[in-house]
Amino acid sequence: MSTYLDYQLITRDLARSLDRTSKQTIVSRDTKYYLDNIGKVKSIDDFLKNDRLFKYAMTAFGLKDMAYAKAFMVKALREGVADRNSFANKLTDKRYAEFVKAFNFAAKGEDATSADAARQGTVDKYMRQTLEENAGDTNEGVRLALYFQRKGPGLTNWYEVLADTALSSVVRTVLGLPDSFAKADIDKQAAYFEQKLKLDDFRDAGKLDKFLTRFTSMYEINH
């Protein structure tokens, strides 16, 4: 089927799509293990020593590829997010600050994993990440559309888009720009996007849907 139809099939009843994902054997097994054991984690060291729990959590926040960088994550977790100059807060990629906020050992100590953000909140994120990855296994355009649907409403400036290769790829596709445009001066790229599109539109469900309909249609043409 086309990129557009595949995307519509998933998003038409997103709750059902996520439920189907949760029932996949491996997903169900790993989620049960996570919920049964995350509350036993009382420190950053406990967290990183349990690879299964840590990788599940990192995957939930889209950081699976960084699960090996434990010293990096220890620094982020130890400094927390209360100080805007903390390590996680200074990183351009906001996923790290989101992760640290969910597993806030710096502020909550051994109670960090009792927070909903560290439990069901993380499971919900894991399901969405897995749904997107599964979609990408058969159609990368659908994965990109789902990712933009999730991230778009929270964008505050075009530099956040340009810092994310997936988001910027979607925007370039919609605007009919070649991949080589990504090599242009970043300020010029941001100015061009600003001229052509409105970030506020991504916070409007109807306008975001129209934008992604356009993307999925153009992706199909280009691929």
C-alpha cells in the first residue's frame, strides 16, 4: 500500500494500533519485566547495572543507540535538570533532558523510580517508539510521518527541526527541497523554513494532519 494509506491505517485508530503493539510477544514480555522490576531500582548505579531495564528506558526515549554510553548518561542523571546549566539541559538534543526528568534521581533519590513518568509514562513512550520502528521496517516514510506527528506539536523554533535529521527531512520533502539543501548555512535554512511554514500550525491537529498528508503523498512520489 502507499505511504499515505499505511499512515492513515495506523493513525485512524492510534489507540488500537498501540494496543496491537503492546501485545507483540517480545514487547509484552519486556514490558512486564520492566514494570515488575523498575521499582527495585534505588540509585543510578542500580539502574545502569541492569542492562535490560536501562535499554528499555533508553529505547522509550528514542535513545536506544546511546545505551552503550553509560558514563555520558551517569553525568546527565547525576546533574539532574533543576539547574538550566546542567549537563542534560545544555545538550541540543532535548531527549536527554526528558529522560533525566523522568528518572530524576538528582531530585528524588531512591524514590525516582516510583514516579509515574518512570513507570507507565515510560511504557507509553516505549509503545509509541516501537510502533514507529515497526512501521519503518516496511515503510520509512510512515515512520517519519509518525515521528513528526509526535514531535511537531512541541517544536518551538526551526533550529530544533534542523538539529533533528528526521524532522528536517520531512520538512524538506514537503517543501520540495533536495537533500543538498541541508548543507546550506543553518541560519539561511531556518529563515527559509520560517518563510514557508508556521510552527504554530503543528500545534493544530487539523493543520498538522494536512501537512503530513502532503508529506506522505510527496514521499511516495519521490520514492
